[in-house]
Amino acid sequence: MNGLTTRTGVASKSGSRMIGTLKARAMTAAALLLGALIAGSAQAQDFDADATINIGSLYEPQNLDNTAGAGQGINEAFNSNVYEALFRLTDAGNVEPVLAKSYKVSDDGLTYTFTLQPGVKFHSGDPLTSKDVKFSIERVTSAESKSSRKNSLKPIAGIETPDDATVVIKLSSRSISLPYNLSYVWIVNDTATNLTATEDGTGPYELEDWRRGSSLALTRFDGYWGQKPTNGDVVFQYFTEATALNNALLTGSVDIITSVQSPDSLKQFKDNKDFTVAEGKSTTKLLLAYNDRVAPFDNVKVRKALARAVDDAKLLKAVWGDYGTLIGSMVPPTDPWYVDLTKTDAYDPASAKALLAEAGYPNGFTFTIDTPNYDPHPIAAQFLQTELAKVGVKVNINVITANEWYSKIYKAHDFQATLQEHVNHRDIVFYGNPDFYWGYNNPKVIDLIKQAEASATTDEQTAKLKEANTIIAEDAASNWIYLYPQIVVSAKSVTGYPVNGLNSQFFVSGIKKAD
Amino acid sequence: MTDTNLVAASPEGRTRRSWTFTIGAIIVGLHLVIGLSTLFWTPYDPTGMSGGRLEMPSLSHLAGTDRLGRDLFTLIMIGSRIALVVGTGAVIIGGLIGITIGLLAAFASRTLDDILAASLDILIAFPTLLLAMLIVASSDGASLGTAIVAIGIANSAIVARLTRILAKRVLRMDYITAARISGTSWLGVVAIHILPNIWPTLLVNLALQFGLAVIAEASLSYLGLGAPPPNASWGRLLQEAQGTVYTAPFGAIAPGIALVLLVIGINLLADGLRDIGDPTRRRRR
């Protein structure tokens, strides 16, 4: 399949060269020059409207349902590609309407009336109605839902569907980021079943084939209501190992790597004119998340001490070379409520020791970090082990798989501390949920995050969240180690892909492959 | 005594034999010395970040440094110890289980023997590494102990089959019947007649199993199923160096060389042992 795609590409290239030669013979010297110029520019703009785009990724979804703990891979493959929402978070970080054609907010901010885009069809052929929207939102807020955004939708008191094209959402309290939060809610056909293995969305692509452990193939949906994709098929190919993924791009079996995970592999692409390296903004943070419910991590002093004991800059340098950014809290610089908190509990092993003694652990203690088995977690865990040993804290490393992480930590909260990359945009709100896996529970923060939601203006919201952000950092709720860089590498012939990794979304419908 | 006589009678055989045995012994001995020395001394603190990121090999860092700036030579030395511990542990476990089952089969009734032999053949047909992976995966978590047990169990089938065949051959001898008639117990037969007779061949096989166990441990660690970090297993060093193999190839080459050297050394040693223990080979020369 891959080999075939590559070969077809080569054949069509030589074909256009042949036509160029024929033209040249028929023209005079001057016209020849002009003709070559025109042919040249036409070729640069031309793209194969039916091309297959092969996308290489390290993030295979666990299943196909984002309310069932599928992981970041499903956002990458499905957001805006297979499923659409009422709104979407664009690659630039703005919220724009998609399936909502327009909306009105009542003066008290408690009633949102959405008018749906007309003529929208699901892949199964059913038309989109307000009932589907109600069904989809309730799917996310239901008791069984494992959506990480479930809590953000709590203010929704009721959903009414006065007619097929109108959805009225009644809120129990103001929710300024409702449109933003709705961008996480896939609109799913209300008759759809078995969504962990199949799909029925409204997006520009439908699922063609999912080979677990290998690839996810999407094909253009001809009944799509919006702008047609500039390619025919998209295949997400999953790799478990970055070197294999890099080699796949080098040999042409994939066209794009959604997110390069090692600075050392970039050199081979930067020095090569056949590839484009694009550096965008990421929202992915590496966290040492403690279980704040259990001793000794229920003690603020212990958490602060551990934060001070770790030289984050050194680890960032080890893993990312000269890429990446240090952060002092969960909020990356691209979020509106960013505050520079890198000075809070900055690296200072001496005061870390003093704080540990104050907290009642003058001789340190021992704890286990549950470490996902893929890079950079094992190396980060070893780094933490060494750093914390210097202040007398002994770390055991327990290597687990992504599946184990989801069941043991995310669901069962059965852990002391864990390393995890958090990819979501605006995910400071997770600290307002005491039932989240890390169990951070500060009533002041919960209240501030609630108030921010109830703000009438974005300025008010920003001020409240800045305050919450500062408290979370002061509490050392988790240890925010660094912010990843977002680097996309592609073959030169491929353009039109998103460069920012917000929410690890990867919109594919605008990707063009040169003819 | 007879051994020395025979060797003396065949000078060419002696030179060839000492060549493989000596080289093997030197390599394994070197690993042993290095491995044991890490218990008391290493050039650098194995977890300490003593250098810069991905430094090239130099006089201060003989094998360069890894991404965290740890001295790779130190880690490889510790890897040597881990490889030897796993090899020894796996051979002891595999040997104990294998020899016991093999002897049981040799002494058992026809039906039981057939069943045991068939199950051993099935086990041997099953890839060793896959079996070891299954055992590790079904245990509580990856650790050095589970890796040793898993590799030991996985390798025991071959030892069992060999023991069974060798023991059966000895059991057919007339002197066994004589020993039984003169009142020697079955355990006595095993201790006095069978084990001393089959030991040389078994030893060669166990030495080869040692080499396989070292490779199996590296493979398990490479897959993240071996000793958890910070145990510097060669397999894990290889795995960690994989992402930087183009920019800092030495991180992968150095543990690779150490692993290959040890396995070659063990195989040469086993080869030498076979020459010493196998009388037919001696007579041919």
C-alpha cells in the first residue's frame, strides 16, 4: 500500500515532465521560455485532489470514542476530520462556529440558542437535527462518560429542541466558555451504536478501515456539507517508536509526522531539501502528578519541596536539546491566563531539604512513580530519581503501559505519583475538579474556577483564572516539568497541514499533495 | 588423570582447544572482573550526571555520555554485572528445572515419558523470548527477578530434553542393572552413575544457555520487560540510545559491543568445554 503510493507519485512526476518536453518542441525559443515558466508555476500550485495522505503518528487511539478514554490519538485523527462539533478550536487558538450557524445568548447569560447549519448529513445518510445535538451533549455529560471535559459542562441544566434546526441550552450558572467547551463535544448521530469501534459523524471524512495497532484509514465523504477536502484519503499510520517513524518519512512511506518527539532526529530533515520542518506552539506539558489525596502528597510542603528539588531546565535540555519551554504551572503561554510562574518553587535543593524537614520528613521518604513505558517518561523518571535522591527522597520506578495508566491511575486513582504528558488546551480547569485523577482539592481554587466560568466578560474570566493559576502553582499541586515544542515534519510536496498542536488536533482536509 | 594423558598424546588438538577455551575464558573473566568490580567501584556515579548531553567518547568518558549526561562506560560496566547475574540465575533455574524434569521423564513409565517428551517438544517449538515475555507479563511487574525466572523457565525445556535423552542412554547400560541388583537406590544411581556421565555434555549446553539468557535479558529489557530503571541493562541502554542513534551512535554501539563480546566469549568457552569433555573429538585428532 505504502510502496504503491510512492511509486504512483514518481510516475506522475515523470509524466508531467514528458508533456513539458512535447510543448517545448512546438514552440519558438521565446515562447518556450514563457511556457516553461507557466508550466513551472502551474505545477507548483497543482495538487492531486484524490491524493492519499499518509500521516505518521505515535499516538494510536485506544478506541474510537472520545468519551471512553481513547487518549489523544482520537482527537488527532477524528476532531474536525470525522466528527464535527458546534464550534471548533482552530489551529490558531480561536473558537469558531462549525455546526452552529449562529447563536444568541440571553441577557442573564443562562440561555444559549443555537441555530444549526442547514443541509448537514451524517455519514450514514441521516440529516443532522437538534435531537442529535442533545444526544451528543448528554453522551458527554452522562454518568458513564469518561470525557476529561465532562466537568466543564456541568452548568448545563437542560437542553431543549423546539425544532429540528434549533437547540436551546439552559444553564444553571453562567458559563462564559460554553462555546469553547462545546468544541470538545462531537456531534454524533443519535441512532449510532458501538462508537468505540465505528463512527457516525458529519465531518469531511468517514472511517474506512481501522487496523488496531497499525493504521486508521479515512476516506473523503462525498455528502459533506462544507468545503470539500483537497485530498482523497488520509491514512494515519501508527508507530510505537520514533526512529521507525522517522525512517518511514525518510523512505516516503509517510508524508507527514504529526509531532516529532526527539530533537536529535530533526537534523536529518533540516539538512535535507526534500523535507519541511515547521515549529508551532504546543499545549503539551510533562507533569509529575502526585496523588494529592494520599500522604505524604496531601502535604503542601512536601509537594513544594519536591518541586524545588528538581532542576527542570536540565531535564528539558536532556530530552529536547534546545527546544521546549519551562513552565511554572499548568498554563502555557498561549492560554489567555498565562502568568510567568517559573520562579515559584524554582530549583533550590537546600530549601527543598529544609521544607522536607519542616513537613516531618527530615530523612526523606520513599515513593513510586508509575511511569508510562514510552519516551520521554522512563528517562524523565530516572532523572527525577537522581534529583530526589539528593534530598533524601527515594524513588521507585514502576514502568506501565498506556492501558495500565488509564485503568490504574486515571480510573482507579491507585497510585502515589505518575508521569504523564497532558496535551489539552485550557486544561487548568482540571484543578477545579477534586475527583480528577490527581485529587487536588483546594476550595479556593474550585471556587475561583467556578467564578471565572460565571464571568460576564472575558477580562473578568482571565483575572480569576490568573489568580487560580497562581494559587495552584503556590500549592505545587503537581510538578509541571516543561512544555513540549510542537514540531511537524513533512515531505516538501505536502502542504496545508496545521502546525500548532493545540489539543493535539490535526485537521487534514486542507492538506495538499503536489501532483 | 586420563584426561591429561590423552591431551598430551595429541598436541594439535591441544593447541586448538586451548585457543577457543583460553580466549573465551579471558573474555568472560574480563566481564566477571568488571562486573564484580562495580560492586565496589565505578568510574562515575552511575546515576550522577557527570557530563554534558550526548558527549562523544573521550578520555574522561570512554564511551561518551547519554542524554542525561551519565557516563555510558559506567553504565555498561554495571550492565555487565546484570548480564552475568541474569545468565547465572537463569542457568541455575533452567538447569534445576530442566534436569529434574529430564530425569523424571527418563525414569518414568512409557506413557508419562511420552507425554513429558511431547510437552517438552511443544515448549521448545515455542519461541523462548515469547515465552519469557508471557511469563513477565503475567507476573506483577517487570523486575530483574521475574526476568531471571522467566528466562530460566523458558530455557529449561531444552535442558530437560537433553537430560532425558542422555539419561536414557545411560540407563540402558548393563552396569546400571548391576548397580540396581547390588542394591543401589534410584537416587544413588542418579548421583553415582547418571549425573557424572551426562555432566560434560550438559555443562556445554548450560554454557550455551548462559549466552542465550544474556541475549534474552537484553531483549526483554529492550522491550521494557526487564529490570526497571535505573538498572543499567544493556538492552535498556540500547533502547534509550535508539532515538539518538544518528546523532550519537556510540550510545548504541558501545553496549552492543559489550553484549556481543560476552556472548562470543561464552560460546567460545562452551566450545572449549565440549572439546575437553567429549572423548570422541579428542580421539579423532
